[in-house]
Amino acid sequence: MKASGGGSIVNISSSAAFFGYPLRSPYTASKWALIGLTKTWAMELGPHKIRVNAICPGSVKGQRIDTVIERDAQVRGVDAESVRRVYLEQTSLEIFVDAEDIANMALFLCSDLGATISGQALGVDGHTESLSNKQ
């Protein structure tokens, strides 16, 4: 990228990087670390016209979040639908995002439209207000 005069790096973090997340300590710590790495690389690589950003998805529709919800329900001794409701209610839009939403943000950040965006952690998450799988 340096030799070609610039570019864009997009890290994938998580909305968990903005909050604590019960029962997911290692995951949360790694996602917080990605934000620090993103901001540091943006400073180091900016002079080479390399932009670095992190996308922070919320819960993405699909088997992965279904598995997380089922495990959380088992640990807490409640039904999975109750946990699913809690996850949905933690976002202003009360949604799980589509994988395509994440891909579209990555395309934007890599395009000329994102040419002045660097060092940012961008939530694509329906506005996560908190992360807590409490009933």
C-alpha cells in the first residue's frame, strides 16, 4: 500500500468494543484491542495515505448469534426466546443486522466516498445502547 500511494484497511471489531459484555470476557477484550490497533495504525500509516478504520457490527442475523443466544440461555437457565428478546431490546432499532450491512460499510470505507475517514470505530448495529444478557 505504501508503494502504491495509499489504500484502506478495514478491521472488524464489534459493538462489544464499546461496552462490557457478561459471559464474553475474552471476546470483548479482543474487540476493544482492535479499536486501539485501528487508531494506532491510522496514526502510523496516515502519512502514507493509508486509512485504517474498524467496523463494529452488532448482532448479525444467522447461526452464530443463534448459537450465542442458546448458550447464554443455558448458562442462565432461561429459554432462548427470552434471551433473544433482551438482545433485540438493547438496540434502538430492535434488530439484528444483515451481513450485507457490514459488507456495504466496508465497501464505502474502501471507496473514494470514504477518502477522508480514518481512525474511526463505526457501529453498524442498529444503535446498540448496552450489552447485557440479563433478564
